[in-house]
Amino acid sequence: MKRTIAAIGIVLLLPSFTYAALIKGGEEYTLREDDSVFGDLYVGAGTALVSGTVSGDLSIGGGSVLYLGNTSGDVLVGGGNLTLTGSVGDDLRAAGGTVTVSGPIRGDLVIAGGSVRIESSARIGGDVLIAGGRVLVDGPVAGNLRVYGGQVDIENSIGGSADISADKVNIGSRASIKGDLSYRAPQRAVIAEGATVGGHTIYKESRDFVGIGKNSLREALLAFLGLWLILKFMMTLLAALVITLLFGNLARELSARAVKEPWWSLLMGFALVVCVPIAAVFTFMTIVGAPLGVLALILYAFFLLLSVPMAGIVLGAWMLKLLKKTGAVEINWQRTVLGVLLYTALGFIPVIGWVLKLALILSSLGAFSHYWYRFVWLNR
């Protein structure tokens, strides 16, 4: 109830932002079929169901995702079990354990997953890039197809060329490749009677998947890494915005503590990282202390998890404080976005960038511990 009231307050106080981007989170989230979002929608939930219309870009992160709606822009999805049946007005990028696509996509499709299925009802208007263990392409693709996987089955038309690197390649009887078919595998592809290839068929034998064309494997890894970095950035940004917008006072208190007393916060964070696990192990040695040890580890994991998006919030508040040369520490969604962008960029700087990211996380963790002690433990 409190979260709902807070969300309503945000809509009233920040109309320009909510029309541009809507942020939703929780254990479950549902956008019903008759609901619409005017702008971008960001969802982070254990179970997400999106059946409505999104007039912008859609980003979803969750354990189980069912997308049945209609999005005019790009769709970015990451999670465990992904079922993507709705229509996409531009590009679709997804990463998950099991990914099923059965809706129309006007632009390109990029997928990384353990099991990937492009159903016959899907219509891909652009190019397709897939990295997966078991890959089935049963829907028509207007552009080029590139696949890296264990077993790859092509069962429909490809408007351009197909480039495949896999352990096993099967070309079904309904398959029609207008361009070239180029593949690398330990053995020749099984090409069923009725399948057609408009261009050349080029086969390069490879006895080991690791030995499949260095350039191709590098491209597959880069594609997967790029998708993972995008998903990681989106989830960090989503969490940071939720903290900023729904828990503004808490975020302001923690940011002020980390910015005004950085060395003390850093020292406290380091002490917690080192001491809490050791103390928890000792409590497990007694029956009475075991529950306290479990509780300590749960809080420890919770604070560590929140310290990552908080690091972005702290960095944004600190940078704007330096630029404006003011004594007060203020936060808003613009500073949060700037902070998360800078925090993500630090990861591309070897050694120094990683050290700075760790310092920001430890400072946030130290600020969390001070808040917990001051406002929770002393008032228990």
C-alpha cells in the first residue's frame, strides 16, 4: 500500500518524467491488455506479464517473463524463462535460459540463451543473430541469419544469407535460403529434400566447436558480452531509479553520509565485508547463535545487493556537488542516471576503474550500516 501511494506521489510530482519513462518493480508485475504506457517502460520483477501497449521502448528483467503486448520501439528482455509472443516495432534483444519468440518483429533480433526457439508464427523483418545451445529457426527471416550453437535447425525461409557455426546443422524441407549457406561443423549438414539454397553452399569442417572460425567465435562472444552489459546496466539503472524515486529520503541520507564522510564510510564498508562472514561462521557453531548468523548473512547479502545501485546514486550526487560547488547533497533522477552511466563507464578502465567501483560500493555499504544502526537498531 505504501509503495502504491509513493508511486502515485511520484506521478503527481514528476509528470514530465513519468510520461517519458515508467518504472515498475516487485515480485510480480502485470500490464493488462487494455492498459497503455505512453513512453518507455522499465520492469524489474520475479514474474512479469506485459499484455498491454507501450508507445516507446520496453525493458524487462525477471525470472519468468511473458510478453504478449504491442511495443512501438525496441524491446530488451533478460531473465530465466522468456516467452515473447507480442509484436515489436523495432529491434528485440533477449538473453535467458529458455527463449521463445513467436510474434512479429519489424527490426533486428539478437538472442543469447540455452534453448532458443523462433516459432513459425514469428515474422522477423531484419537480421537475426543467435548464440545458444539448442536453436530452432521455424519463422521466416527477411534479412541475414547468423547462428552460433550446439544444434541448429532451420525450418523456414531466410531472405538473405545464413552463416552457422555449430556441432550439428539441420536444414528442413520447408527451408529456403535466398543467399549463401555458409556453415562450420564437425560434419556436413543434413539438408532435407525440398530445401533450397539460392546462392552457394560453403562447408568448412571443424572437429571441435572451440575450433570453429576464430572470427566467428569472437563475434559470438562479443555479441553475448554486449547484450549482457546492456542488461546489467539496465537493471542497475532500474534499481537506482526505484530507490531514488520511491525512497528519496533514504537515498539522500545515504548519499550525504557517503559523500561527506567518504573515508569513514569506506572503512565501515570494508570492515563489514571482512567481519560479518567471519562472525556468522562462529555463530553457526552454537545452536542458539545459528539463527542470528542466518539473519546476519541475509542482511549482509541485502545490503551488498543494494550497494551496487546506491554506488551510482552516490557518484551522481558527488559529481554534481563538485560541479556546482555547493555544500548540500541533492539527488534526483537526472543525477541518478548520470551517476549510473559514470559508474558503468568505470568498468571499462582497467585496475583503476575497478578499484574506484569497489570503493563506491564499500562506501555505500558503510553508509547503509550507519543508517541501520542509527534509525533501526537504536529504535528497535
